[in-house]
Amino acid sequence: MKKKFRVLQPLLKRSPHGAAIIKTKLMLSSISWQQFLAALVIITLVYYFYIGLRYYQKDLRAIANRKKVSGLNQSGTDGTSYQVMGVAKQEHGVSVSDADHLHFAIDDEPETEAIANDVHPVVNTTDRGPTEALLNDVSQLVNAFKEVDDKAEFLSLLRIQYDSYQADGDAIDWPAVKQQTLQLSDEKLPFSVSEVDVQLS
């Protein structure tokens, strides 16, 4: 050690600041880059840990408690539920009832006459002739337009129905279909349909 000091001693004599420079070079050469980076990371972590505990203690506790509660909910040991959104506001005139207060009709009860008149069951058209099938389709179309005041749309759809049965043209009683269409239209539609409207082109 004395030899090293004696070798460096002439450098120290030449420069008053040379001693500090030589000591620094000796210290940095004895520390590796790996040790330097490890020390830097440790010092940074300690610094941020101190800042977190000092200034953000309440926030860190809240985050830690939230993670514990969510962990319990995922494991199924805690049955509590959390509302993400507020309660929905009910619309005016809408009320909520318990399931015990709801009464449903039993299948054995007969249908009332009003319901029976409004509902037309779908009939299997393969068992009947094409005339009856077309009359059933026309009846359903008229019922669909009971409360719709759009004559042009009705006549357009009626024409499409007539055209779909053109292949069975000889088997269909067209005068009866037209007469039934006019009768149903007069009874149920909000607009008038004439004989010219239901003519085949």
C-alpha cells in the first residue's frame, strides 16, 4: 500500500485537484456496472416506497382493501354484491310487482270471443285447395292493415299475393277471391277498396 501511495504521490504534488481525481478513478474501477445498476434500482425503489408511504398512504390502503374484497368475491366466500350503476328510474305509470301477484291463464280456460275474433291461427295450406289458401292469406293481410291507413302499400302486397298464386290459376276461383277481398276490405280496412283495385292485370 505504501508503494502505491508513493507512486501516486508525485501526481498529487503536481496538481492540487489531482488527489480527488485519482481517488475517484480508483473507486469507480473497483465497482462493476452490474453492481452500480443494482444499487441504482434499489435506491429508486426505496425512494418511491418512501414517497408512496409518506404522501399516498390513504390511496394505497384503499387499493389494497379493494383487491382483498375482489379476491373474496371471486373465490365465492363473500356473498356481497356491488352496484356499478345507480338504480334505474322507473317510467311514469310503470310499477313493479312481486312474482306472487302475477296470475297467468291456465291452458284449459276457453278463449274469449274478442280474442278469438282477432287472432287467426296459421292454417296448413297443403291440406286445402289453392283458393282457400289464397283467401286465408288475403284475410291475414287485411287483418294486418286494420289500423294502417296505407292503401298503396296494401294494394301492392295484395298484388304480390295474387301473383304468387298465378301458377295455380285454373284451380283458383278468382271471382270468389275478389268478392271475399272486397267484403273483408269493406268490413275491416280504414280505406275503401274498389273492384278496379282488385282486378288481375
